[in-house]
Amino acid sequence: MKNSIINMSIVMAAIFAITANAKEPPKVFLPTYAPADQQNNFLTFLGKYIPEDPTTARAYYNAIDPRGEKLTFTQWLVKAGFIGKESDWHPTGPQVIRTGQPVGVYGDNIINTDSRVIVINDADLGFVRNQFIRCKPSCTAKNPIIYTYLENYPVKVADTLFGFPTPEEAKAAILNANNNRADRIADVAFEWAPPPDGSSPDTRYGQLYAYVFHRNSVTGAITETRNWFDDPDVLNQLNNRASDAFPPLHPIVAGDPFAPELDARGFKQHPGACFMCHGGSPQALSSTGKYPRQGRVSGFKFLPLDIPNLLFTSDNDTGDSLSRAAQETQIKRYNQAVLVTHGARLANGFWKVPMVYDDQGVLRTTHAIETILGWYGGPTMPSPTQNTEFVPVGWREAANGGKAPAGSEEMYLKAVAPACRSCHFQRGIDADFGTVASFDANKSDILELVLKPECQSDNPPPGKRVMPAARRTFDRFWLQNQDEPIKAHYGFTSTSYCDSLK
């Protein structure tokens, strides 16, 4: 069987093919761009880009795992408590999943977890994600350690218009990932945990691991490691890609840290590819080659499960255990654990939240915390299901008790929610888009990086990054006319913004 990395590249190439009938998003990959600029238009940092390579990735892993105890995915799973011992893990096939973290439930093929959800993250990367979260000692304890991991799978589609799956294709992909688990790309694991040297046991910060899933092209043996596999035939294929297939900027060498390919635009090194949406940014190494602060990067948080940006096997089929309706309880439980990483704290059934003054002088909690609580009815989260039409206070118009200008609620639900908040949830209070005023404070960047690429094919120039920051989100933004509410908000028609630049 061919390696899953090769298969992923074929699938992703189909995803981004464009037919004659497609509404084509702005071109941001230009022949004059250097390879590094071609590959770094997406999922890298505006104004904060620090090149990452195998050396920086190795330094990061040495910082968060100095004893090398989590070199394989099974080692990580044991440390996190999802499985009892490495031999319990089955890399393929259905699993026995025990949610609610029952005491002492370990054994062959058993996954011990607080919550498990399987969906397609249709708004940003387009993978099936089989994801789990687990807290020690519990998710309701004060200051728990939290672990989450995601198995990522490609989605096969027949439609060449950017590869957004039909409901039937989405269901087939999720069921295949659930039942077979044989063609996944990678396993990504996150910890909300103290520093590894034990110096500050009450401190918590994000620690990230990426494990490549590989079936050897000769022996068929499966490995899941955070370093590239030793399979010369496959590595040669990856290193010798044609220029239009984005060959690696740094030659792939067996034993070097795995660099995920998330958007069919080349391999982006760990951990920066994850920081892009989870918050934080890559750090420069010290003069002695060490990653600073034992890998602690300010701003990192876990991502909530935002239902409108997800696909399920079905919406509410009563006989479908993987439908949205069937998974709502698990989604809520997952999001409650995510809240902890954003600074909220559960006390006597009530979520206490941090309050800060934003750059507009408004005392508020963060966009992410307000929205997650709002999805479920407020600080006690009484609703069992997610209210996908929730609008934060700072975006509400007069009819709903707010002060936002007319059209703000529509812009929030039709543009900001699907295209912006997934990543901006994890940005600082100056750019979290928690209010319409916060959004407008970033107007110059929005005009240049979101709207202007439609007008000028050479914008943004190399060194700047388009928004939305993920290629799939960028495509969907234009294909679904999510630009229109933003243009209207700033007083433009569909075409007048570009006309104003001529």
C-alpha cells in the first residue's frame, strides 16, 4: 500500500482543482514568488514569521520532552492515560471507546477518555478528525492537566470544485475513519500541562506533538512516530516532487522531526503550523540552541468544537450514533474542557471568567469564552445543545440590546464566525474580534489582507500573509460570498472596493 502522505497529496491536489464553472478565489501563488513565499502564504505568521526547520523542531521537542519519553504516539497515549500499556493500542480498525473516564477501565483496544467526537473540520483543513480529550484528575477539578489528540484523515471527493464533500461523501469519510482507521495522515497530540522538569507543578501551558502515520512500502508495518520514518522509496518521492507540487523546503531525512502538510502547499515545520490557529507564535532559539522557557509559548489554547464549521454523518438521524444530535453531549463536554485552557474556571457549577479591558476600553471576557458560554446558555451552561446563532454582546444591534451598527449581526454570523473566529479566538484581546469595535480596530489589515487580494494579483507581496490564514478557509470565504458582508460594513458594494483602488 502506498504511504498515506503520498495518498494525501493526491487527494489534496483534487481538492484544490478548479473547474471552468468555479468562482475562483484570488490568486496568491504567483510565478515570481520564491519557493519559500509560495509555501508560506498560508498557515504562517503575519509580522512574526520565524523560519522553522528540523533544528528548531528538535529543540522544541527537547524542551517539552527532555527525556525522550514520547517519541512514539503509543508512548504519548500511555503517559496521557488514554491507554494502559502500549500493546493495548490498535493502529487500525474500530476501537472500544469508554467515555466519562470510568475508573480502572483499561485493556486491549480500549480508549479511556472523557469525551470523543468524530467530525470533518470543513472550514479550515477539511480532514476527518477523530478526537479525544482527557483530564487529570478530572475536567471539573481545579487546574486539571488536560490531554487531547486528533487522528487526521483525508476526505475523498468526486467534485473538483475545491473538494468540499457532498453529505454522502462526508458520511462515507467519517464512517471509514471510524471503522477502518487505515489511511490516516497523522496523529496530533496536545497537552495542557506543567513544565517537564517539575519546577512549577501548578503551571499549565500548551505542549504539542505531531506523529506521522506510516505503512512501510515494503514490509507493510505501521509506525506512528514524531520523526520521519525510514522508508527510502517514499522519502525519495516526497523529496523529488515537481516544483508545482511544493517539494519540501528542507529535504526530508529519516529521523528528522516530522513536518505536517496541512494544505497541499508544502511541509510546514512543527510547532509553528499548529500555533497559527491555536495561538502563540514560533520562538527563536537561544544562543546555545535551546527552545526558550521549556517550550512555553504564551497564547496557546485548545480549539472549541464550533458546529457550523463541522460536518457530521447526518444532522439528527436517530439511528446514527455519529450524527450531530448523537454527538452533542460529547461536543459540550469537549468544549467545557477547552474553556479551562482559555482561563475560565468552574466553581460550584458556575464558570468564573477572566475580565480584561480591551484596546477600545471595554471591560469584557475574551471572545472565545463569551461565545462558548453563550453557545450553551450562559455561565452555568444549562443547554445540552449548541446555539449556533449566538452573537456576542459587542456585535449585537439595538433590536437585541446592543450598540453595534446595522448589519453587524449578519456580518458576524455570515463572515466572522465561519472565516475568522476559529483562529482569532486564540489571538490576544487586541485582535480576538470579540466586538465589532475590535474588528474595526484591525480595518487596515482587513482591507489589505482580506479584500485587496481580489483587486490586485500581486497583493499581498511576499512577506505578508493573506487572510483567512488557512487555504481552505480562504477558498470558502470567496466561494460562499463571505466577503460581501464585510464590504457592506465598510460602505462598499461587491465591486466598488476594487474600483476605489484603480
